[in-house]
Amino acid sequence: MQIAQQILFVLLSAVSVWLFSKKVKEISRNIRLGRDEDLSDNKPQRWKNLLLLAFGQQKMFRNPLVALLHFVVYAGFIIINIEVLEIVLDGITGKHRLFAAPLGGFYTFLINAFEVLALLVLLACVIFLIRRNVIKLKRFISKDLDGWPRSDANYILVTEIVLMSLFLLLNASDTLLQTRGVEHYAAHPTGNFVISQYLQPVLSGISNNGLEIMERTAWWLHIAGIFAFLNYLPYSKHLHIILAFPNAYFARLQPMGKMENMESIQKEVLYAMQPELAPTAESATVQKFGAKDIMDLSWKNLMDAYSCTECGRCSAACPANITGKLLSPRKIMMDTRDRMEEVGKNINTNGEFKDDGKSLLHNYITVEELRACTTCNACVQECPVSISPLDIIIQLRRHLVMEESNSPQEWTTMFSNVENNFAPWKFSPNERDKWVEDVNL
């Protein structure tokens, strides 16, 4: 019976890791569909961003209470799952609490710490569920979360509550069996633990056989739940648990509000002023201005999309969104991710990307959304994991204007004046000073 459990556990572990690795490779490939961008400068500052923004969650602490709850869930879930190492080794070797004897009293200290964290995670998740579904904070009931995105957040919170409850139930039934001197459990004594001991009175009426079944069931459900969570992660917004770290490291370091000039545009202006420098027809290459689809964005833009937590802080701070405009920076990131997934499925089916007649611009993100942006950088400032919806918006708008000549009449008039008169106004350069003639100096 024990051998059968070990074989089943090894198979479950292998299938889970294989499926997770397969999806991770797809996500990595999708990110690499973007164009190259060098973000390797100033490594000390990048490591500082990694420590403060990803590990320390610096931006979250603008709202200390919510930040503390989030930190508990984040740190608790990661730290508690250190115990997964023991569970995995127990499952493979058929042992029970493999680390208990070698670590002695330190083992008890660790499990006590894990239990306290488990209780805090459980309580924090309950509070987050209430905020989303009872209090219904505005940024959590926005229409851009309708359907799967809203359910996704609830599924994760409920899963974490179940996993923490199973962890405590597992320990409570295990330690109760120890006190009853049941073979296999009494052979690995740990003593009671700080939180699970209070569940023992509830379980005291259950027979030894019933307790063993409960302990084994909780053990299997706990590890199977962790493996299921592992494979759910790449399909969920909670992928940011992993990608927040590289995303913070590779964040752009220039001051917010500084836009990158396109070298190709600068050359076009230069060639207009000095035609003799323009390349010949034979050597000229077709330039693409801005971005129409994900392949025109950089790999960092695409990593941003996968790193999005869908927390809505960007949209809550966006003046266009606040005043009822169609723009939602959160939706920009979600749409980019959805388009990436669609392109990825296309590649999986065809071996390479086959034109599907769709693009990020128009099919996912509309002209109205893009024109509503004021480029104020509020979304960039608020994002806790250093995402820039604005960079994607700017690149899509560049394509609209420079490739499709799609701009409001007011913009078109200004562009024409700048091109012909070298100024936004409809005055000949030779007549710019004529207004002084009417002024009594």
C-alpha cells in the first residue's frame, strides 16, 4: 500500500512539474515575440528596485493596512510552502515528518511559525474576499473585470483559505494521533503546535482509524492543491507572484514623463531638412512607426502585461478613467496579455504565426481609449510592480498617427502647420514678427 502511494505521488509530482514547465516555456516564448530592448544599465539601481519594489512591496505601503494584509498573504504563502520540501520528500521516500528528528526543537519552532502565518493568511484572505464581494470597492467592480478576471481573484483567495485550513487540520490530526500513541505517528513525536492544538478538541471524538484517514486526506489534498495552484498560476493574474521580481529589476530607470524619441522619426525629419542625406531607393528600408500588434512592442511591454496584478490602482488614479472616459490602463495591460495568449495559441496550432486578420490595435484596444490618455504618468506612478501602460499607449498612438494618418482634426491642423510653417500656428515664418507692428511700444 505504501509503495503504491509513493508511486502515485511521484507520478503526480512529475505530471505537475511537466505541465507547469510546458506553460512557462510558452509564456517565455510569447514575451520574446516582442522586439529587443536593452535594459541592462545601472545594475545597482536595478537590484535596489528588485529589493524595494518586489520583495519589500514599497509602493503598496502607501496604504499601510492593506499593504500589511497583502504582505502577510505574500510572505506567508511563500514561507509556509517551504514545508512543501518536506512533504515532497516524505511522499517520495514514504517517510513521515522527515525533518522532525534531525532539526529537533527548531523543527517545532518552524512549524509553529508556519501555523501563525497560516492563520494570518487565512484571515487576510477572508478580509480581501469581503472587500471584493461585500464592500465592493469601486476598482474591483469595474466593468473591465467582468467575467473571468473577477472570478479568478476569488478562486485564488478561496484556494489559499482551503490550503491553509488543510495545513492546520493536517497538523491537528497528526499531533492528536501522536498523543494517542498510534504507530507511525508516535514514532515521530513533535509535540503540539501553537494553532492546530486548538482544533484537537473538535477532533477528539473521532476514532484512531478515522483520524488516520483525515490526516492522510488532508495531506494529499494539501499537496495536490499546491500542485494544482502551481499549474493554475500561469493562466491567472497571480503569475505576478513570479514575474514581479524580473519586472521590477528590468524597470525603465529614466524619469517618468520622459518619452523615448524614435530614431527612425528623427531620421525622417533630418532627411526632410537635408534630402541629400536620405538613403537611395535601393538602400532604403521600410520603416514601421509605433506599434500595431504585440510583435511591434518590446519584450518589456509584453512582460509588463504578464506581470499585471489587475489591482486597478492605475485605473483608479487615471484622470481620464475618473472622468468617465473609456480608457482604463488596467484594461490596456489585460488586452495586451489576451492578445499575446491568442498569438501563442496560433503558433502552437500552426508551428508559426499565421496572420489571423487581427491586431492589438483596433481589435483589442480602440482609438477612443488611446485618445483619452493625457500621458500624465499617474498609472506608472501607482503600479506596485513597475508596469507602464503609458508606454504601450504611446506606441499604439504613434502607429495611429504616423501609419494610418488617424488623428483628430485639431491634431491634423497642428501637424500641417508644423510641417509647413515650422510652428503650430498658421503663420508664414516670414510673418511671425508682424504682430509687433500693431503694438504701441
